Amino acid sequence: MEVRGFRTMDSVRGVLCLLGTLTRLLVMAEQESENLSGLSTNPDKDIFAVRENGTTCLMAEFAGKFVIPYDVLALNGIDLITETVSVPLPRGAGVEGRCGPTEAELHIFWANNAYIFRLYFVKETRRDKYTKKESEIWKINQVQLVYDTSETTHFINAYNPGKHTANSHKLSALVTPAGLSYVCTAQQTLTLLSTDHQKGVTVSLSDIQIQPFDINSDFMFSEVYKCITDQHEQLEETLPLVLGLILALIIVLTLSIYHFHLKLTAQEPQLPRDRTMYKNM
């Protein structure tokens, strides 16, 4: 009986050691997330990175702001009045993330989880309806904001305070060719519907650079893909310069032609103006 008991204990120890080894391997394979906002020269801009096995698999930089409506009790103690509050995304917010071959997530939270901002990414293949060619793109397919109106820093005298969730609906935002990072300095605005009586929560992101897939170098974005707004602004900035250069070129050509014409006329023989001089010729 004693020998059998020792064998049983050895088996239990072996199983525990195996479980411990598996746990360590899982921990090593776990993804870690970092807030690198201290590296940004813009005090309103946050930088987030998700790493897997020591390699960056998702990076995001942006300045964020949330405009949230909420109810307060009117002075008569009966009616409800809707107020709005602007909540900025602070530096030092907590971050968690998840990477995958075709799906990725970024979760940002602050104020003791009174606010949780979630971005969901997906990579998919699209077929061009004209050329019929297939190409891979990534995009944001869902945005979610969880907020607690019992947080009194921003929500003053909120009626029936508590947690609410605001979600996007059939979203396809920041569509970018696979392997590239999305860049947009212009403000991008989304409207989410809240569980608080379907109120509209506005999410504003600016000075954006995001890449949730196919990062080749650690903490380094891939080649950029500029948003349409930035492309138009760049065209508006360069168009006057191009037109100015063309105008300057036209002026230089005109002056050159005129100068060449003067040289030719100066070399031609001059005919006498007085007709009496023709007799002596």
C-alpha cells in the first residue's frame, strides 16, 4: 500500500510539473500591451503597441475625444434635461490588445475602468467590381465605448447614474491596403448608439496612424496610406505652387523669346528712312 501511495504522489507531481510547464509556455506566448504616449511630442496624442513573442503586431497613434450626452434632473425635480460632456483620451491610459492573422483588437481603459474604448480590426479580401481583381485590405469593423455616468469628474449630477455601452453599426472605417499603415491628420468622426436611450455618442480621432496587421519591424510602422482628406489637402497645398511654377516658366520663356527677337532685328541691315538717299545707292 505504501509503495502504491508513493507512485500516486509521483504521478501527481509529474502532472503538476507538466501543468506548470504548459502555463509558463502560455505566458511566454501571451501578448503584452504598452502605452508609449510619453514618446509623443504632442501632449494630446497617445501611442499604443501590442506585442506578441517580443515582436510588435499592432500599433496605434491618435488623439481621441468623446462627446457623451447624459440626463440630469431639471430644477422642477420632474423633467429631465440632456447635457453633453467632452471626455478626452488621457495619457497614461491602460491598454490591452489581441493580434491575429485576420482579426485584431485594441482596448483602452482609464479612470478605474469608468471608460473603456475598444477598436476591432479585420483583414479581408475584396474584389474590384470593374477589374475583377482581388486585393487584401484591413479596416475597423466595430468601435465600442463603455462609460460610467457615476464618474463625477465629467458627469455632474447625472440622473440614474450607471454604466452604458455605445456601439457602432455596420462599420467599415479606415479602409487600407494590407501591409500599409493608415495615416490621417484630419479629424475622423464616428457616431455610436448608446444603451442609454439610444443617445448618440460622438467619437473624434485625429492625428492618426494605425496598423493592426503585417508589421515588419519592431515598433515601426510600415509604408503609409494617406486618407482621402489628407490627399485632397496635400493637392490643395501643392496646386498653387505648381501653378506658380508654370506661370514663372511662361514668363521666362516669353522674355527669352522677346530677347531673342530683339537680337535678330538688331542684326538686320537698316534701310534709310529718307527716300532721297536711295538715289545715291
